[in-house]
Amino acid sequence: MSKTITSEIKFLVELDENRVPERLTWSAQDGGVEQEDAKAMMLSIWDSKVQETLRIDLWTKDMPVDEMKLFFHQTLVAMADTFQRATQDEKMADTMKDFCEYFAEKLELKK
């Protein structure tokens, strides 16, 4: 029997008096990350019992809108890439990538 290895990723959220995130930090010891600042995060977890995605979407109140648009675009591109690797569905992955291009064009993200 092989030995089980565990790895831990931590997220810390500092909230203001209204429970709005002021600061996000994350650590991943295996990746050499220790309390790195972040302005936003999106976490999706699949609950197979109820066939539902659970989500945590957080951003700090000082996250600039232009950075939020880039964050969303890059997240969508990464999701298309992950979808392709996970399903081998090239046609749908290409459709998702086309949408990413459209998204970037409409937000004038491409120079």
C-alpha cells in the first residue's frame, strides 16, 4: 500500500466591521507560498452527493474594476483549458475559447 501524502492550502480573509473583505492572503507550503496577498479569489467545490457546485467568490473592497475584468477573463480562459483537459471535448473547449476572445474584445482587454 502506498503512503498517503497531504497538502494544505490556506486562505485568510480580514473583514471590516460590515464583514466586507479588506485583505485576502493565501498560503500553500508545498508551493512555497506563505501569506501572499491577493485582491480576489474564486473557489468551486463539487458536491457529488447533491450534484451541485459550491462556490466562494471574494474580492477586497479596493480591487480595481479594470483588474476585476482581467481576473474574470483569465479565469474564463483557464476554465476552457481545464475543461478541455478534463473532458477531451475539443469542440466545446474551442467554443468556450471563442467566447473568451469575444469577452476580451467587448471589454477592450486586447491591445
